[in-house]
Amino acid sequence: MSFSPSYGKGTCMRRQALAVWTGSFDDGVGTMTTESGVLSNAEYLPRTRFAPGSGTDPDELIAASLGGCFSMALANELELSGFNAKRIETTATATLERLSTGWTMIRMQLDVHASVPNATQGDFVDAALAAKMNCRVARLLNTTISLNASLDS
């Protein structure tokens, strides 16, 4: 968890929670790593299973859930388009701001890189945008979600 001041009319505190999902889709299993290490190497399956003791940092858990859900949705969208993802890496970053009522999420950032044979960058971006719309976790979050998608060459 990193803290950084943000300056506007007054001084407020912001923090970020980061989670990275990496996996190949030969077996449908990926691994999750976070800055705190709480979810390090936790197994993520479509039904969202994390290793025992995980989730002690709710912000990281939200980022981890979004990263894993988005990656699975993206693999599905690619498959529906006739492509087979060999590897997908999604970094989800939650940005939170301290308000008088406590910490609140103000935005999420998804950065995804993948290896998808025979897909063009346009094919990949289309699938990523569709995945963002179809990701259940993304639909539950009441925040702006930004997406950067790049295909490995």
C-alpha cells in the first residue's frame, strides 16, 4: 500500500492498492501477487478462491478480485472471437481517497498485457473492452474504471 499526498483546495491523502494476476489458460489457473504479499501466489479460479488467510487488506482484495475477474472475462471474450490466449497479465490498481467518512475508492486502473497468437491489437482491444463491460466485479464497483490493453508482439 503506498500513500501519497494530493493537493487541491486542501491537503488530502490518497493511497493505492495493487494486485497483479498472471496466468496461462492451459489449465485455467492463475496466480495473484500484491504489494503486501498477503495474496502472494494465491490461486485464482473462476469462482474466486484465495489462499487461507488472504483478504486482510480489503483494498487489495478488491483489486485482486477485479484483476482475476477481468482476466477470465477477457479469456472468454477472446475465445468467443476465435482466439486462444496463451498468457494474460492484468494489473489492477485501486486509488482511494481519505474523506471525512473514511477511505473511499475513487478509481480503478486495469493494465493488461497478453500473448494471443494470430490476434491483432484491434482484436485484442475490442475483446478487452467487451470483457470490461462483462466482468461481474467491474459491474459491482461504483467507480470509474480505466483500461490500458496491449498485446505482446
